[in-house]
Amino acid sequence: MLFVRQVTAQALPYVKPALKRPACCIIVITVTKSQAAQIKPITAHHANQLYQHGTLALLVPGLLEGTTTIGELLTHGDTGIGTGEGLDGELIILDGELIILDGVAYKVGQSGVAERVPDDFTMPFANVHHAAFQYQCERRDIGLEDLNNRIVEANGRANTFFSVIVRGTFSFIKTRAVIKQQAPYPTLVEVADRQAMFLRHDVKGTMLGYFSPEMFHGAAVAGFHEHFLSDDRTFGGHVLDAVLDHGKIYSQVFDTLVQHLPVDDPEYRNHDFRHDPIAEAITAAEGDKAGN
């Protein structure tokens, strides 16, 4: 069985490769900090708007029922990430000439294999927007944390929503996918212990992420939330760690957040969030928990 073979291979000891930067090496960035800061919202085709269905906070107590569909979501954008009902997989939607796709949604489930999802696939949470990415820079031999920090530092937008696409070859990438849950649903923290981890190296693909300001932690996760899909469309997931061997970075800035809430869902309407550990649960669930 494919899943068994993958887990067996990934269970072997694997050491994240050391960055290959020699002592005398100088990394050349093809865009300056001031140039990156000049990337502005593009208002044409509502590309300045980030549409979000649901919030991460509603997942904390286990409100995991699907309350929108891929078909509905794609009326608000052609690029995005999310998760399915019962946390059924890590979704990534890619579009445009940059990615050579057209609003196609992929789900990475507990096997680590990516599969296309139909328009009636339901979700409790998703981000989507109309792609209008602008070239930011090229990077080589850099770890995920350092890469993300440099992106924020270069564009100077720590208090702004923006999206980032990284296209290239990853010498190492670690992803996860939560195992689909059944009703009655567990809490988000309980689900965090029920996830499959995947390791790959020397893989070409696309990492799509959204950056949310600290003040919106709860509606989203503060900082970066990133998903990955390989170029051969066979592997992906929620990104926990990575080393970019070489690649190009594109970003898109938003000045408008359109927050859509599942007001027709009685469980959402009637739930009392006052006693839920929202910030703590989101931080724990979105990190590299139990994945060492």
C-alpha cells in the first residue's frame, strides 16, 4: 500500500541538510529592501482583497463542519489555502501563468499524496484571493525561518496582510496533514496529536503562504501560514520546516480583509467562545508539534 511504503521510508533517520553556504560566500539578492517595500496593493480585479471564510478560532472548540464549498470559494478568488470538513486534508489552490494552473484545488490528506477536489468539497476555513503577485527577489540556500523573516523585513509590512509564493527547488521540506476527524469533533489541540508527518528532499514545487499581523491572531494565525505542492502534483501539505536550495519569491499585498462567517451554522451561532484558549490552541496546533 502506498501509504505504508511512504511512512516506512519517512520513518528512517533523516538529518535536515546543513546550509551549503561557504564562509566566503555572498548571497546576492536581486531586489533591495526599498524596492520590496514599494510593492503595493493592486486594486484591479479586487486583487487588493483577501477573502477569508471562517476563522481559526472557530476550529479551537471543534467546530469543524464544512460551511462553504470549493465552488463558492472560487467565486472570491483563484489562489488560496484551507482545510476540509473534519480537517480533511491541507488544501492549496493555485492559479495563473506563474503556476500554470487555473483555479485548481488540491487536497493533501494523511497519505501525503495530493489529489484534486470537486467543487462540492466543503470546508470550515479557507483563505482565497485573486492572484496578482509581484516579483520580490531570488534566494539560495536558506532555511524557512530565515527566509520568512527576511521577506517581512524587506517589505516592511509586519502589520499588513500579504501573500507569498516561493517557486523553486527545496533541498529539504517537512509537511504535515491532519487525519480526517469524524463527528462529534474533537478540539483543535486534541487533533494536533493526530497528524501525519512527511519529509522530502530535492523536490521542486510551490510554497504558498499568507502572512497575518499579530493583532489578528485568532482570526488567523499571526505570522506565516504556508502550504506546499510539488510540481508533479503528487506531494504537499502544511509546511512545518524547509530549506530552499534556490527559488524565486513573489508577494502580493492586501489592504482589505473580507471576513465571511458561517452565520447559518447553528453550532457556530450558539457556541460561547469566552472560555476557549484561542491564542494558545492556535499557536500549539500550527507549530511543529510532536514532529521532531
